[in-house]
Amino acid sequence: MKKYISPGSWFSLEYPADWNEFEDTEDTFLFYNSSRWNGNFRISATKGKADSYGTDCLRAELKENPSAVISRIGEIPCAYSLETFQENGSVYTTYFWVLDYGAMCMECSFTTTKNGEKIIAETIINTICVPLAEHGFRHEIIPIRILEIGVVNTAYSWIEKTIKKELSKDFTGEEKDIAKIQQVMDSGKLDIHQKEIRYHLAIAFASIIAKNTEGMEWKTYVDGASEYPVLQFMDSEWIIHPADLVSENWPIDLTEIYRRIRLQASKMNGM
């Protein structure tokens, strides 16, 4: 199973290891297996001011949806319903749950083939954890989320445009592009004191590391209110925080940093 922590650390859940997160509507999180599709699982959450908010949502669903019935998944009360529909000649069933988590309400759905098993969704729902507000999630490394993929893509797009503008060259994320990032950094044309610029440079450099270092993968790091992309080597404790790669301390030799990282990766691969 893989672990997912929602943006803002409202909740966590676990989903099948061969599934991934995919883009969906705002504030709704979608998971499925793109290789061997067996259903789409969606989840969204809302918060209220009172501890009775979840109960109020459940009651409203029972009142407004004639097919909804009161049920439970584990210890959590919910309103449960299903509907069958046809799309492009195929028939599907969608199962719905509105779950009462006190001051939080969760809406989950699972769309699969007609009358398909919902046990996958119920297993996922059973793993949902809502942390105490004062604790949240600490020092968690999880598969990279859509949110952090967006952060990486934004930085990548920025460095592509910057290198094209300043050097009239292309950026493809290969080892040879480290020299291009270094040249842009040393040109004096960028305000390196701006945190956002340093971070874009760091993410772009980290993208080269991830692409060209076997065993290095993008992950999402969650520590309380801090949530951002990091590199992890083969599920080990070796974590690279991109912001540490490009600091305000100059000069910075990206080629030397890259050499050291590759050497460390080579040593760990040989263990």
C-alpha cells in the first residue's frame, strides 16, 4: 500500500501499491490503476466549525438522497448509496459514502464496472486517518503528489525559458545542462537573493539529479505546515531537500555537488 497525505494535512489514507494519484477537479483527489483499471476512487473533505458538522452532512445526505442508507465503515458512521449508469456502451456502478469525522465531512466515491466489488474502496476508507489539529503529520515521506509535480513542472518550465532567453540554448534535463544552469547563475542577471529564483534553480538542478541518477526519485515531504518536493534514494533515509542545493552562500559549484551526489549513490548501490 502507498500512503497519501492531503494538502494541508487534513487526512491521510493508504491506497493500492499499483495505483497512482491523478488530476481531478479542485479539492477532489483521484486514484486508480492506469495499467489494469479496476475502478476510480475519489475523495474530498470539508471542515465545519462545530464537532457536529460531519453528522449534519450525513443527515443532509440521508434527507436529500432517497437511495442513501445509514451504514458504517469500521467505526465511522456514513450515508451510503449507489447508482448504475451507461457510458460509451459500457455499464458502470458508482458507490457513494458521506462519512462523519466530527468537525470534518468526507465524501468518497468508487466507480467500477457494473456491480463490481467495492471492497477496494472500503479498504481504502478504513485506512483514513484524521490527525489531531495540534499534531498533524511529522517528517513523512510519501509518493509525490499532483501538487508537488506541479511545483517541479513550474520550475522546469521557468529554467527552460530562462536558459533560452539568456543563453539561446535548450534545456533538456541532461547532465550537460548543469553547466547552463551554472552559467545563468554566475551571469549576474538573476537576483539570487530572491528566494523564489533560488528555489526554481534548485528544483531544476534536482530534476537533472533525479533523471540521471539511478534510484533517485521525487517524493513529497510533509512536516506540519511544510509540504514540498524532495529527492529520496531507493526508499532509504537519504533525502535531498532541493532548497539545500542552491543557498545564498556563494560561490556554488553545481558540478561538484552533482559529482558528490553521484558518488554517494554509486556507493549505496554497491552495498
